[in-house]
Amino acid sequence: MLTVLLVNWCKGESIDLKHALLLYGVPEGVSRDEIEETAGTIKALGKVVVKGKMFNSQLQSLMVLCECREEINPMTIPPEIMPISGGSGWKAVYYVEPQPDDFEGKLLTFLQNEGKTLEDIQGLRTHGGEVDGNSEAIIRAVSELMVRTNKQPESHPYRRLRIFSGVIPTPAGEEALDIWLEQATLLVDEGECSDKEKRRRILESLKGPALEIIQAVRLTQPDASPQDYIEAIETIFGRVESAEELYLSFRALHQQPGEHLSEFLRRLERSLVKVVQGGGLPVSAANKARLEQLVKGSTSELMLLQLKIRERMENPPSFLNLLREVMEEEGCQAAKQSQTTSNGHSE
């Protein structure tokens, strides 16, 4: 069904199917820039441009049609793309042209329609724990396919970290320390691959002074864990801030021009986590501090009134509940604005 939708939508937008990517599971209120930046983390896609959005009532999610500069290569696209701001992954749908005698093409088409990868095939089992004849044949065929193409599941390039060298100022094309640390920590905490593979991916993302540090760690501590690698980078290149400095930085945050309130709230939370971890604030005081700074630093006065933020200081919501409320309100406001614009054009 989704593949048919993708084909028809591309015809309406005059987009080449080979360059089209359909995302669903995208929360309402997510900005076009965030969608494009998230999809852009898959380097094999090249520059990604959002061409259209629609709400799917059956899936209860936003669907987004994107046009990619590069042709879609099924081997480089994960079934889920993790948003840069955190949260649940977005499902990816793309078109694989069927080839009558191409087993690999048929298999990839089937898997992507089911939201699966080659990795998932190896988990096929009957309820009794025995592999049935059909499953055994599929597993054998997939294994032969992966050997023939020399593409192991853990080697997919879509989980690669961006480059970090530790050079100041950050060179073009490289990540700043904070962003790299977030991505590397996510890989270590949520990645399903082995520690050996995680170490390899961290190593391939480093260059210059940063790579030299990890090479020294490997020399003196051959059994160092991926987390040890991350801690070494943070220790050497991170600026050590006192609890007071972290707290003052948090209290100085303000909503930027063009920044959605939900984006500002997520930025606040990243800073607040550092404050709590650094001992600048007890966990019990985090919810109230977050709400206070949201009121102080926000320029979205109407949104604050709609959500009655000021009235809730004595019983502040958790971060996730507050973020959900803000994003729902942003979605409602966007829908009203869209409806007003449509009515204006129709008059």
C-alpha cells in the first residue's frame, strides 16, 4: 500500500522514483528543516528536500515525501531513521524496481515493504524453535547473497558517525564535540551491533588529534570498551565546566528567532541534563527549573497562555509530557494556519 502511495505521489509531484523517499511515523509539528537534516544524516542520499506532507489517519502519523539528490540504494537505507532531536525512529519507504530473475531485488522489495532488513531474516524461527523448510531455504539464500556481495549486516554505512578531529574551530564537514558525543553515545547505548563493531565505527569517525588519543588508548588498554573511547574523547577535548557554570548557561538560554517552542524545549532539556549530571541541580528540582526557564526564555507568548504554563509552576509536568503538549499545540496552530491560508486562496 505504501509503495503504491509513493508511486502515485511521485507522479503528482513529477519526482523520479529512483530519488524518492517516503517517511512516516513523523510527529506533527516537526519542522521541514529538521526533517531534511534528519534524512541528511544518511550520507548516501545526498541533499534531501521535503516535497510534501500529508496526515495518514490509518497510521495516525505524518507522511513526508522527500526528493534525494542521489539515487536510492536499498543497501544504505535503514528501515528506521532516527530523528536528530531524539525520539522514535521514522519508517522509510522507497521504490525497488522489480527484476523477474533477480532474487536479491525481490527479497529487498519484500523486506522493505515489511519494514525489515537482511539482518532480521536470520531470526526466522517457528514457535517450537525449529527452522521450517521455507525459512531454512530463505536463510541459506540470504547467507549466500551476503557472502557473494560481501555485505555483512553490521557493515551498513547508514549508522556511521560524522567526522570529529578535535580541531578548534571545528573545520567544515566535521562535527562539534557535543554533537559527536551525542551521536556516539546513542550508537553505544542503542546500537544492536557488537562492541567490536561499535569500536570500529567510533574509530572510523575520528581523525587528527582525536584519532591519536584513541590510538594511545588502544595501545595502553587493548580491551577498552566503546564507552571508554567516548570518555577519553570527552576528557581530552571537553571543556570542564563547574556546576555553577552549567547552571548559569542553562539560565541564559532563550528561544531563537524562527525556533519552534518544542525545539527550544528540547535545547533546554539537553542543557538541564548536563546541569543535573554536573551536580548543579537536584533531580527533584528539574521539572520546576525547566518550566521556569521556558517561561523566562520563550517568545511564544500565545503558546504559553494556551497551555497555561505559568499556572502550573507548583505542579510542573515532566519533560516528555510537556514536550507532547507543546508539539500537539504546535500541530493545532499549524493546521489552523493552513486552513486559514486555504480559505484565503479560495475566496
